[in-house]
Amino acid sequence: MGRTLGRKQMNSFFKGNQLYRQDSGGNYRKVNDIIPTNHWKLQEESGTDVNDSGNNPITLTNSNAIVNQTGKIGKAYSFNGANSSLSSSNSLNQTSSGSFSAWIKLDTISADVHLILSQYNGGSSDYMRFYEYDGNLRVNFRKDGVFEGNCQAEYGLSADTWYFVVVSGDGSEYKMYINGVEQTLTDIDGSLVNSGNWLDSIDSGMETYIGSFGNASGFFQGYIEDVRAYGHSLSEQEIATIYNAGNGTLNSSLIKAYPTSKAPISHWKLQEESGGTANDSMNNPPLTNTFVTTNQVGKIGKAYSFNGSSSKCSANLPSIMQASSVGSFTVWANFGDTAENTEAILSVSKATNNTRLAIRRSSTTETIEVLCQINDTYQWIIRANYSLTNAGWLHFALTQDGTAPKLYINGIDITSFDLETNKTVWIDNSAFEKLSLGCTNANGSEYGYFAGLIEDVRYYDYALSEQEIKNIYNNNKGLLLS
């Protein structure tokens, strides 16, 4: 069925279903690690040093805040609203974009400034303040005495309640989030200024404060825990990850939708309860169902069950797909417990020779592979270790942008090439004739029958972005939040 290829050393691997990727320093990190430049966890039990576990640590000095209090995640600091503050004469990284986040619980709601995190130097007219005022979340950014940021999220925070709060700026606009949900920003005192400017725009020599503005005003009254500063504008997905890691529970329906820019040109939902065809909701010809059991419990709704020996859904490759030199396949699949044979979820092939593009599981290892072969010659192969034992439902996305394919599992790019002869080849090649679910073809024979469940197969005539793939995954309740 084709030659066996040696495996290159990969710069990423899975441990269980956690993806690790090698960074520029040669170290492997979890893909979903979101590393702050500064991270004051506020878990100290005594003393005046406030430790920073971020990449660019700044140790703060505690003045009159009470340590070792009950927090949201672990411990927290209690601020008295009169003279307690954490401070350092060192400034945060002066980057062009960035984010602040913290868990806060207010003792009282009043028309007073309660600083969460600020950058200030009494000898300068510049500053940045992230604070609460009368139940609203605010950001001020002042440069040369002029406000370049002056806006608020009118949320209506309550006393004695923990909130996860975030402000980010990317140089064009600020965004604020409360409990993982983006808020609409409005004016402060009739002035709405939303430049998104960050710390590279203000004077150097700023000082860092948590719980006050220059140890002189704006004293916070309540509890603060897990304060972070990032050198980039956090994405909504990253914010959801941090929020849930802090024991928040962000419902997926609250995540802002990032719709695909175009609908799929083919979409086999596989929701049929009976019959011999799998209909395409985009009005292309249906697939023929051969020995596949319909109406099974799926990931989204119903699913098709494939028996691993003779069941398949297939049809001639739609002409609309044959014209596509770029594109994307997406599919939900649930494998059986063991792989006795090579199992193909989806393939495009030609019946008379070794010409195929297939997403499949290897018969000998817990490996997902995608191979592209034209007239017996392999064009490219993606192969990635992935633990399929009891993995349950997995979402696969294969894209081609005209330069190279990419493979995503559960919204994460796991692309690792074993072969890169011609990475531009796609299904517009005239050699491809047939589309199959649950098997593939080689030398005129069908093989690689899939044992498991398949649901919601789509084809797009462009390369989906990573965010679009995550959106499809989340909308189908994958919940890529951590």
C-alpha cells in the first residue's frame, strides 16, 4: 500500500492529549501556556516582599496590605482603602501592546477611584491607570498631560463578589473583559478616548503600583489576587483560558463568534436517520451510503457508525471541489479503542493507482497522518503522535493555502512534516476523482476501513484561519478554553 517512511525528529509532541512545542531556546512548553511578563500571584504568607514569577520579574514592596487572606484561587491580599499598596520604582516593559489582568473583590461600591494596577511617576505628566469606580471598570492613559485613553465598561460590579478583570491595548483600541466576556466601552464624563496606546507611548522611568496611585491616592478597598501584565494584547481565547484556570466557568455561548468568512461549499452533516444517501446541505450530489449505520449518538447531533470492514460513504469528487487549488476539510471523528488496520477518516483518491489524499490513523502506532500521493509518488506527508486511546470525539481540520498544508486537532496546529517534496499539491490535481468517508483507495482496491463514528464533514474553498477553525470547534462544543 505504499512505502514506509522514516520519521523526522519533531519539534512538537503529545503527552496524553496535551501538545508540547519547542521554543526558540530548545525548551518544550505546553502550547496553551500564556506566559506573562509579570505575575504577582499574591500567595505570600508573611513579609513585605511581593514575588513576581513572570518572565521579567519585578519584586514589589508591601505597605500595609494584609497577606494570607482567602482568595479566589488560593490566597489573596487585603487592601484597606486608606494607605495599603504594593509598589516598585521599576516600570513594566514598555511595549506597544499589552494587557493587565487580576482577580478582585471589592468591600464596597462607591464613587471613588480604586486602583488595581497603575504606572506613574510623580515627576511626569504621563501615567496609566486600570481601576474600578462606582461599579464600573475604567482605564486612563495620559501622555504629556493629554488623555489618549479615557473609557469605561459600565458593568455594575457588586461588593463581596470575585471578578476576573482584564484591560488590553493593541495600539488602535482598548478592550475590557469581565469574567472572560468583552464589554462595550463608553465615555467617562462625556469624553470617550480609545487609542489603545500602551506603555511604549509614555515616559520611561514609570513606577509600578498595585492597589494605589503613587502610594498617595486611589487606594483599593477589598481583595486582590493573581495580578498579571503581558507584553501583548491578549486574545479572547487566551483570556478565557486564564479565567477558567482561575476556577471561572465561562460558558461557550458567551465567547464572541469569529465566523468563517465564507460558508463551506460542501457540508455533509450526517444527520440522516435512514436511507442510502448522505446529503450535502450545500446542494451538491449526495454521497452513497454503503453498510454505514445511521442515526447514532454524535458529538453535535447524530452521527454515522462505520464498522471497520466494509462500510463507507463515497461519490465522485464534486466538480466544485476539483476547481479548488486551496481549501480546507473539517470533520468530527471518534475512533474505536484499538487500530488493527490503517483507518482512513476521509480520503480523495483515484481508483486505478496510488493517488490519494487521506486523513488516517496508522495501524502500528498511535499516530495521525495525512498523506498526499500522485501516481505512486508521495508529494507530502504530515505525521503527528497523538494518543487516540479513549480520546473520544476529535475535531480534525486540514487546510491548504497554496504554499503548504496544515493539520489541526481540536483547534491546535499539530503540523509536522515527514516528507515535503511538493507541499503545494491539492485536490485540484486532475488525478483525483473520488471522495470517500471511512476508507481510502490504492491500486484499484479499497482498504483502510474506519471503525468508529463520523459527523459533520465540511469542505471550504479557501484555507481556514486558525481562529476560524477554533470557532468551528467551539461552536460544536469543543470548548477550546485551556
